[in-house]
Amino acid sequence: MSVSDTDVEEVPAPSRESTPRRRTGYVAGLFVLLVLLLLSAVVVLIAQGSIAIPIGEVLRILTGQGTESEINQTIVMDARLPKVVAGLLAGAALAVSGVQMQTLFRNPLAEPFVLGVNSGAILGAAIVILGTSGVGWLAGLGVVSQLGVTGAAVAGAAVVLLITLGISRRVGNPVVVLVIGVMLGYLAEAGVDMLVYYTDPDRLQALTTFRRGSVRNVTWNELQIVGITCGAVLGVSILLAQPLNALLLGERYAASLGINVRRVHFLSLASVAGLAGIITAYCGEIAFIGLAAPHLARGLLRTADHRLVLPASALTGAIIVLVAEFIAGGNGITSTSLPLTSVTAFVGAPVILWVLMSGRARRGTQ
Amino acid sequence: MTEETRPALQTLALSAGYRKRRRHPGVTVLHDVELVARPGELITLIGPNGAGKSTLLRTLVGAQPPLAGRVLLDGQDLATLSPRHRAQRLAVVLTEPVDVGLMSVEAVVNLGRLPYRSWVGGEKEQDRAAVDRALADADVAELRDRMLTDLSDGERQRVMVARALAQEPAVLVLDEPTAFLDVARRIELAAMLTRLTTTTGAAIILSTHDLGFALRRADQVWLVGPDATVTASAPEDLAYSGAITRTFAGANMSFDDAAATIVVADADGDPGATVHVAADGRLRQWAEHAVRRAGWTSTEDISGPVLKVMHGTPCLWQLDGTEGLGFESLVIHLTSRRAPQ
């Protein structure tokens, strides 16, 4: 007895001392790595393209030290930087939406694209654009009508989100909810097709390109709106980290911890609709980021704690979108350009398969 | 227990149930409930299915408003407390197992500190101390770095208790904590809860279907009867007065005082087949068990047949000149003697 007693007492003591410190170091290292990866993705994406610009010069221009070449200055600041900033915002916004949806739906497969939230946003935007007979697809619209279109996209996203959430509370089974979400997405897209086809068949092509996602056509003017709104909503989402942690225990436990569950649900749903709606209005549909980034972040961090998962997912999402943009045509090696979704599917689809195979979807948690 | 002790939880003329809603008529499940839970008491809540145990618990923790009357938590009306202040005094452990995904035991217990933090607030020294204490009190300190999903049901249950303790509650409510546990884990949990009443000073209220557990451990039993009332009493008073038998026992059932549980009564109840068991201690208990199983009744009357049982493995028994080894042969003998009657 006495021998085993001393064994039991001695083993946990050192682990309690060292584990938290090692863990803090690991988490900090991971965040540093993600930030470095993101920064290098930004620089490489700006340097590469149909005209390659030396990385040193890119850094000089970005840090405001000026350059001899006016052309390079224009390429970096007006052509490539907006694209990179848009990609960064889109990745972060979609990833943060994904994290929140997975917790709210208690479904590891929930994500704006998969559950048709993006399609709802497109439908909302399409109704306003076609109703106001604008010239192009967002391009050419004034700031006021841009805001109108963005608002409609957010509203469309919110409607689909509410419908799927209502269904998911009744059905419960994550895989069934997934199928229902996909169906809702198809319905919304069919609605868009009908609208566009009957009003102006010529714009169908433009819509198809838009729908499949691109960060290349976003201008500085548009970025001001996207940046401010997304930044604000991302801030709100980070504030929701602790209540979302409580929701991991289930709504009854969260309520017993003094959390106003309805208010957290409302704020979180509003922020998801805002982020997914705004990004879809300006960059089109970028699939699977909300799925791939959170699962990667949770796997790397080995925790579901939203205080860590939300920022880590935002960084991961931004990196994935920038890398996808590089592969999709920003590399200057090929002259073709792919839709972003065609690239992100290579990351997202395996994650869905992995979640389904590992049986997490059956248990209905993350 | 002094008279001056302020109740941790008290109900005043409480009626619990459901208000009238669209297409749902209002239902009063319980009325005129007067209960007092003092600090450090272990209280078990028992009652048949559907009598209103869950409704009462939900009303006591503020998850549903009372139809009439009041619930006082630490002397303050539950309805006027903000959810946050309520969570600082009252913690719950629910029946259904939680599945939080990738969370360490420590992180889950740490969630119990949320009522003390703002949405952006970090962990203070006080929070860390409370988490450490909760982990130690619930006996899960050595599991703190493990993932909740990797634990057994019993361990997970204890972690959820630790999470509740981290709220530093005056009242801890557990909804059927023994539901998913095997016998050994139940006994562990019972011992732990008894210990917690002294270490934390909290009043612990738990609902259970396990009558033996409810009666053996409780300072006070709240019995939810079929007549929409709740009787609060010492476990012995409830058992001795027959209140438990009246509430739980269906036809052909009776309350076995020794086992502290409801048993099936003998269908025929043949009064002629009585025997006096001459043995002591455990041997006597199990000999009487064998006698009952054979359809006989054990009696104090030594004028009739006397069954002598002697220690040994197997035991040696003697009855009216017949003798045998082990209880199996005894039951066969008794059954065969009863059959021709």
C-alpha cells in the first residue's frame, strides 16, 4: 500500500507543474507560425503574377519607403493589394462564421456554404440588383446601392440560417441537416437562375463567375465597406468566445451558468449572417473555408476553446484563401484563372469526409 | 443544525407546473410546496415517474417560473436574481451526458467560473484557486489534463460535479446523477456527495430512482406523491410511516425494511408455512432470504418449526430432523415441503 501511495502522489505533481507551461508555449508558437505563414502568403501573392516584382521591392512599397518604378507601385497598391486584403478578410470571415455555426448547430459539418447560407445571400443580392436594374454585378453601383445590395445579401443569408437552424433543432441528426442545407442551397440558387434568366440572360455568365468566388474584382472603394463591416462583426464574434464555450455544454448548462442563451444565439446568428452575407456580396461563393479552417485550428490546438479557436481559425482561413488564390491564378505561371471554390474544395471535401468517417457527425458534436 | 441557520433554498407556498399556452391547457403539477434545504444537508428527491420530480427541480433552479409562491435562494427571491447572480449561488448537474468535443477536464471545470467573469475577462488567481479546489473536492485532480471524451461515465459525472463546484454554489442540484452509473460508481458518487456537504457546506439536492440510495444517504427526503404534494421528512420517518410504500408500491408489492427498497410480495401469502430462523448476523439475513424465496415466512414464534443454520462454506442447516449443506438444498427442501399443502 505504502509503495503504491507514494507512486500515486509523485506522478501527477511534476506534470501539473510543467504541462500548462509547455501547453502555453505550444499555443503561442502555433499562433506565431500562423501569423508568419499569413504574412509570407501576403508577400508572395503580391510579388507573383503576370509581372513578377522582387520581394524586396514589395516590402519597400508596403512599408511606405517608396520605389523607383511607378508601375510596380501601381501594380502593388492598386491591383494586387486589394485582392490580397479581400482574400484575407474573406478567409477570416468565413472561418469565424464556420466556428460559430458548428457550435450553434451542435453539428461539426455546419458551414455557410454547405448549409446554403451563401446561396441565400446571392439570392438576396440578386433580387435587389435585378430590381434596381443596375448595370453590372455590383461593379458600377454607387456606394448607397452597394450598401443596399450588401444588406439584401445579409438578409438572404439570415433567412436561410434561421430556416436551417429551425430544421436542425427538430431533426438533430447532423447528416440529415447537412442534406437539408444542401437542398436549401440548391433552391436558392435555382431561384437566382430563374430571376436572372427571365430578366437579363446576358448577365447569366457574369453571375456564374461571381457565384463561384473570386477576390480579384474587389476595388479599394468596396474594400472600405467590407473592411469596416467585417472588422466590426469579427470583433463582436471574438467577444462571444466565452458564452460560446458555455454553449458547448448544451443550452441548459449554458443557461445554468448565467448565460442569456437567446441573446448569444441572436448575436452569433447575426454575426454569421453579416460575415457570410458581406463576403458573398463582394467575393461570391467561396466554399468550405468555414469547415476546413475551424477543424484544422481545433486539431492543431487540441481544444475547442473558442478564445483560441476563433482567432486561430481566422488566421487559418485567411491563409487557405490566399494559397487558393495563388493556385487559382495569382502565381503568374499560368495565364488561366480558376474559380476559388474549385481550389478550396480540395481542402474542404476531405475535411467533410474525415469528419463523417471518424464518426463525429453521428455523435453530433465537434 | 442550529435553528438560526439561514436556509440555502426555501420554497414558500410554491405551485409548480405549466402555464396555459396556445393549444396547451395550463397544468398545476405540484401545489403548496413548503420545503427548506439548509447548508450542508444532503437531500434526495424521490417519487414515481410523472409525479413531478423534474418539474419541481426545474422550478427550484429557475429554469421555469413558479405558477404561484416563491423560491428563495440564500434568502433572495429567485425570480428577482439576475441569471449571473443566480449562477454564483446555484449550480446544476444534468442527467444527459455532455459531449463537448476537444476539451480538457480543466477547461470544462473552468467553465464553472463564467458567472464570475465578464465576456472578455481573463482568469484571475481566485478563478484558478476555485478550479483547483473543485478538481480536488470532486476527486478528479489527477484527470485535469485528460480530454473529457476519453473518460469513463463515472469519471465524466465527477467532472461535471467539479464544474458545478467551481461555481462555488450554496445549492447544488443534481438531476438523476446515478442514472448511467453501475453499482460501484453509484456508491463512489454517494460517498463523494456526502463528503461534499461537509467540505463545501453547500446544500445538495438530487433526484433519484434508487430508493436504497435515497434513504441511506439523505439527511432529508423530499417525496413527491401522486396527489401533487411534496412531503419533506427524515428518511426513517417516511419509511416507518409507510408513506413510501403508499407512494411507490403497486399491487403485490411491499417495502422491505432491511433492504430499504420495494420488493414483490408473495402472491399467495400462505400463512401456514412459517418457520423460525435460528442463526445470527449475515447468516440469519441470508437464511431468511432463502426462506422467503421458497415461499415461507420467517417468524419470531419458536413454537413452530425451527430452522438452525450453522456457519461454514457451504453452511449446514437443520430443520425437523432433516439437514443439508448450502442454501440451494434448503430452498429445494422447503419448496417440496410446502407443495403438497
